[in-house]
Amino acid sequence: MTLLEPIALGRRTARNRVVFGPHETNLGRGRAVSDRHVAYYARRAGGGAGVIVVETASVHESDWPYERAPLASQCAAGWRAVKDACGGADDGGPLVLASLGHAGGQGSSAYSQLPLWAPSRVPDVATREVPKEMEPEDIAAVVTGFEESARIAVVDGGLDGVEVNAGQWSLVRQFLSGLTNLRGDDWGTDRLRFARDVLGAVRRGAGDDAVVGLRLSCDELAPWAGITPEAAAELVPQLVEDVDYVTVVRGSIFTTSATRPDSHVEPGFNLDLARSIRAALPARVAVIAQGSIVDAGQAEWAIDDGVCDAVEMTRAQIADPDLVAKVAAGDGERVRPCILCNQACQVRDARNPLVSCVVEPSSGHEWEDPDWTDRATPPTDVLVVGGGVAGMECARVAALRGHRVTVAERAGTLGGMLRVAANGAGRSPLAGYADWLEAEIGRLGVKVECGREVAADEISTFDGEVVLCTGSRPGHRTYETESAGSVVSAADVLAGGADVALPDGPVAVWDPIGGPIGISVAELLRGTGREVALVTPDLIPGNELSRTGDLAPANTRLQSAGIALEKRSLLRRVCGDGTIVVEDRFTGEQRRVAAAVLVDAGYRLPDDGLWRATGEHVTRAGDCVAPRTAYEATLEGRRTAP
């Protein structure tokens, strides 16, 4: 398998062609690479990654883009600890590189309380902050910062090399682009000058034997002034004199979700772009493809077809650190699937969460989590009531510990709300996680009894451990209803999918949460040809999608589909005449919206009747404790396994 073959990167050799790329983790302590980073990267090294690129470190104190952003001058000890934990390439370990960068005008002044530095005075689209136009001495200081940071990483930190960030969040890209470089001096008339100076400085700092990579946005998705694929194919050959590989990415200040989109964008979206760059570069410069590549089969195809020389599979290895090892062992079907949801691995927001994963919540917590598969002594009989995410994960871990496990599920299939949500528009990867859990508990010999309702007296007399994972039920309605038959739940609609039977006429979707469900229901029903209105109390539909990067794309999809958006509106009444009454949350003005049926995508409540009937002494996990996301369901299922 070509994906697992070694590859030369400059004067070093990686053990395979799978890259764990740089990404924000919030694992730092202060601005240093921490013990948490060490455990995180060592886990991927142990799972077989060929190249590991550590989270981007700022090369100059003028750059402090997020609270725990590493600063290269403080990272030497941490980099060396990561390298020691991952092992050396000569001993069969991965190449370990440092990502070096400067966010420029896309950074933040919240932490440094200093002006942002940028090529020109172009306000950032997200923050609206106007940066300082860099003076020659500022430019010289940053170039020197790149050189010194490369020296710290390789000489002091013992790493195999460095990767220069000229991707989406990057001062280097800002100098290359007509979107952000409006200068009239030498750094504007020759927009490549700064990048060439940086790459030359990095080579001097790292030395000839070290790997030097370039992460480059080759399509800013802003063709009126930004870097286009055609322009990238012309400029890249002019930048690689000191470069051993190029990682091809996309995105600009106008497209913050483009580099790391969710499941609405097809995996491998950058492969054509990578192919064009591969054709433009000499063979000595390796090309690494990036872009939601989470399937080893697609990665293998890309290499074999000449698209690229290696593949960045970052989110895939957050979801399953053992991806490479499983593929190498012939167990590719057992790789835990990345569902491309961004719900726990995208951490650049005001909450400052640690990086993690919906399907593998131990990711980002390697330094503190126990070995969940430690064998139980003695093993016992375990009854898990409920076969959703929490129930199947509980059963999986309990079986791995040696217990004799039975899952009792009252529905006809396993998967619970995850299966339901998978029927929504663009959410099909969710089904892959349900399939994986079902396959794993089957492989482990878990007894599954679908269509079985468990009574309280059965639990009280069960000789063994019982865990309740009974899920959720519809919540209380906060509006009046004149016609009960005019209201259905989002869960019922999603369960029926495109074939759901609803009364004829327009549909209104009530979404007081602002997450993916209301949006998915609206898109699903609009796809059947119905007139759909989305009613939300927020100023922007899908407000919570900002955390996953789908906020702007979702609103674009809604507008393009012709879905009516009833914003800043509270649902007050479902009438019996084919309308609903909504109220402006600011003015109190009420108006009617046509709706033969209302789909309620509101809050759900725990389905805890069985728990209360047992005397409230039985262990619970997931939505029957409090309805949340698949992340909490997975985590609690794991934690409550006997």
C-alpha cells in the first residue's frame, strides 16, 4: 500500500505518507508546549503517523492570536519533550516538525493589548479590527523571528524540521495576496519578497539537514484580488528554493470556514488543487494534500493517481489515533470514523475548550484519561438499557473489560437519535459512527435485543450491573396550540427522512436552539419541494453553528434554497387555520406566518421514567441524564461502563 511506504522529505525520511497536521489544541500551559501536548502527539506517534506537525507557534511577540497560542521562544523544552515521547525516525518513529507562523491582521489584540501587524491597513473581516501597516523594521523583526524560531525548534528543541504557515491564518499569505497587500513599496510591488525572505531565514535557522515545509493557501476563494489556483501554480515554483514539501490548502480572510469545513463539503475537496500544484513543482518537492481526507482508501487513491505524494489526515487521527496501525494490520474497517462535525475539534472560540472528538473523547485528554479497557476482576453480567450512542459505547467498553454484556433496545434498530439525525440534510456521516459502534459491539460478542422493553422490576432483580441509557423525549412547549395535529417533532421528521408524511401546505420550523437540527430539518423539507419558513429567536439562523464553522455556509444554503427566514421571532401560537403567530422579540409586534404544520426543533428532556421507577439508584448515561450532543453521550457511556 503506497500510503504506508516511506517518503523522503529533503534529507530526512518519513516512515509513511500519513501526516498529522498542525491545528489549534488549547493544550498549552501559558504559551508553551505542555505536558498535555506531549501526551497528545505521543498517542498519534504510537498509532503510526508518519509525520507530526506540532501546533503553530508564533515567531514574534507581536503575534498572540488566541489565549494559549504557543510562542516559539517559550517552546524549546516542550518541543524536545514531544520529540522524545514520539521517538526518532531512526528508531521507527515519525518525523516531528514545528509549525511556525504569525497571524498578522487575522490575530487578536485582546491578549497583547497591542496593535495587530499586517502588510496593509485592511480590516479583518471577522474582528473588523484595523491593523498597523508594518514598517521596514517590523518586517525585519518578523523575518528574524522566523529564523530564530527555526533554530530553537531544530537545534534547541531537537525536532526534524519546521513548517512555515502561509495558509489561511497567516501573515505570510497576507503579503502574497492582493486582498491584503496594498503596499506601494518593495514588499508590495513584489508580493513574493516577504515569503522568500521568510523561507530563506527559516532554512538558515533550521540548517540544511532539517526538513522545511510550506503550508500555502493556493486558492483564497476570492478571485477578484486573491490568490487563484492558476496564480498559485505560477508563484509556488518561485518559493521552493529552500522548501522540501508544500501542503496545499485554501481559504482567505473572507472564507474562514473553507479550510476546515464540516460534512456539508465533500471529503477531498482540495485534491484537484493539489494535483495542479504537483504538476507545477519539481519532483524533489513533495506535495501533501489536505482537505477533509478521512478515509484511507481515498488517501491511497490520491497518491497512486499522482495527485500528491503524501496526505494530511488530521481530523481522522483525532477521531482514531490508531488509524495507521489499523490500516497496516489489515483492519481498516475498524478505524473509528471521523464524522466531520467540528463540534469538539475546532476550538478557536471564546470558550477555550481543549481539542477533543465526538467519537473519541479521550483525544485531547490523553494525559489524564485512564485506560478504559483495563480488564475487570471479576467479570460480571451487564445490562445496558438503550442502544443509542451512550448505550453502545457503554456496552463496547464493558465488553472490552471482559464483562458479559446485553443491550436491550425498545426500538427495532440501534443508533438512537444519532440514526435520526443522520437523516437530516448533509448529516449522513453520523450514520457511519452508529454503524461503527454496532459493528464493534457485534465483534465483541455483545448480545443485542432490539424491540425489548425493560421493566423496573426486571432491573431490581437483575443479578449484575445495570446502566440506563434511555435517551430523551420531546420537551415542554412554550407556545399555545389550537390544533395538536398541526405540530410534529423534529425527531419524527428526521426519522421519516425525505419520505416523511406531513399535511399538504407550507411548513414552519421552530428552532429556539440554533444548532444543526433546525437547519437540517428546514433543508430536508425544502428539498421535497415544500415551502419552508425557519423561525428563530436569534438575529442569525443557526447561531450556534459558529462553533463548527458552518454558520456562514448554512445561511448561504438557506438563502439559496429559498427558505423564508423569520429572524428574532418568538413562536406564540399554532393556529387551527394553517398559520402560526410569531412575535418580534424586540418590539413585541405579532404577525402570522403560513404553516399547515409546525416542526418543533426545540429542547428535549431526559427520558428518565424508568430511572425514577427503579428508585433512582441505577447508573445513567447520556441524554437520560441531560440531553446534549453525541460527544457527551460517548464520554458518559465510556465512563459509566462497569
